[in-house]
Amino acid sequence: MTAASDVRDVRRLAPVVLPERLWRERERRHHDAVDSLTRDHLHRRQRGTPHPVVDFLFTYYRTSVGTIRRWHPGPGVLLENAHHDPRAQWRHYRRATLHGRTGLIVDPDSVLARGGTRLRRTRDVVASTASRPGAMGCFGLHEWAMLYRTGAEGTRHGNVPLRVSRKEIDDVVRGSRLRCTHFDAFRFFTEPARPLNERPLTRREQLDHEQPACLHAGMDIYAYTAALEAGAPGELLLDALRAAFTAREIDMRSSPYDLSQWGLNPIPVETPHGRAEFVAFQRAWITRTQALRSRYLRAVRILEALSDTEPAGHEATSGQTG
């Protein structure tokens, strides 16, 4: 389905009422799933114990478990009797009455106004990435390039030990064809490593190079979805978070770091066997993240379409942006 036909389809959608019993059950399942995924992370944080894999998703992306735990139905769904719920004080909801039943519905204008140009930029990045075939062959060497020719003082992950020597890191980077396509990984390359990349990357040209085999481009979908707040269905956020957990583990297992104390075996991308394993993951990753991109883009198109039209049968009684 093309973007244009998708928007026409969206415009034909009428708001629906989700009975209180059903939306509270969906909310409960969301809470249970997020709690299961993040329980260990929260316990470690209370003890002040860092984790080189999981912490990244909440520090680099600046998201919080509390925010992720908030379930949203997405736009066009009235939550029956939710105007009596604490979510009445959340951002991007407004009170509404539909078919004689009153509750809360997501205000697409509020979501889009808060997202502004950043949301439009994100939409364009996701759409351009989705339009390309996956480019295998980077072998996850960005973490290696971030340590290239740094010497004993160079490390990006605190006290996490290395599983290979500094000389081996330099030899692998020099002996490989660096093919990083993700600017936010490339910008952490050491100065000597940057000229070794197949092409220089800039923020301005991000739309021209990102592609769906990239682990980090896939992890970014989680951050983009979280930034939509109430504009994204909770099920999409949860699936994007699960994918990000998986990718981050592969990301670090293919790095030069020794993660054995966290129970993680390496993917030795300095060897043919390790590179084959990494590429096999990328093939599955393309399928998984392209589906997430499609769902993300549809959520944005629904927001954009509903912000242009006042759906028939919707009676806004007050504004709630929390």
C-alpha cells in the first residue's frame, strides 16, 4: 500500500469506542510485559550496578521505564470512562463523547505540535530507510572503529574488559572494509578510523544512507516510537523495545569487549564464522524492522490524517493535555 492510498484509507476510518473492560486488560498486559523486560534493569539501577547492554537503551536514548510503562491505544480510539482515570492528566488526551459514551481520546494536533519538525524529520528518516534494501557487510565493526588506535587509555564502556588485544583491534579495522551507514555510530569513530569508512557520513545526508540491515537504525525505531508518546499504540512501542533489546545484545556480542561476566558469548566478527553469524542475524533483522517501520509510518500517517479532519460523531467537551 502506498503512502497516498494509506492516507485515503485512514481518512475513511471513524473513531471507535474501546470499552473500559477491554482497554484496562490491554493496559494490564502492557504493564506486565514492560515489567518483565525491565525488572532486572531497575533492580541493578537501585544497587548502582551498571550493565553494558541494557543500560544503553535508557541512557543513550534518554527514555525511562516509567514512560514506557504508559500504555496508549493510539489515535482514533476513545477509552470509555478513562476521564475518571489518572491518564486524564497525561499529555495529548482530551475528553470526548462518542455514541453516548464518554472517555478520553488522543488529540493528534497536540502530538504533532509537540513533535514539530523533529517528528517530520524522523518520519522522513524512517521512510527513506524503509525504501532501501538491506546492506550487509558492516559486520558490526563500529565498536571496533571506536577503539582504533586509542592505546591503553581508550575505552567506551567503563570497566568492561576487552576480549582481544589492542593490536588485534587495530589489525581488524585496518584489514576490513568499514561500511558503516549510521551517522550516530560513525560520529563516535576515532579520528584515524573515520577516513577508513567507505564514505564519510554527515547528519545532513542521513536520509541518503541509512538502511534496514543496520542494527542501530533498527534500535532507533524504539526511540522514535517512544517520542510519539500517546500518538503510538502501546503494542508498537513494546515490539520496538523488544527488538532494541535483541539488537543491543548482538551489537555488544560482536564488539571487542568481553561480556562473559554477564553470561553473553561473543560473536567473533574478526573470523569468517563470526561474520557469517552476524550476517545471518542481519537478514532476519531486516524483516523484523521493516515491519516495525511500516507500523510506525502508519501511526504517523493516522495522526496527520486525523489532525486535518474532525471525525464525524466526535464531540470534544474539553481539552486535556496534562
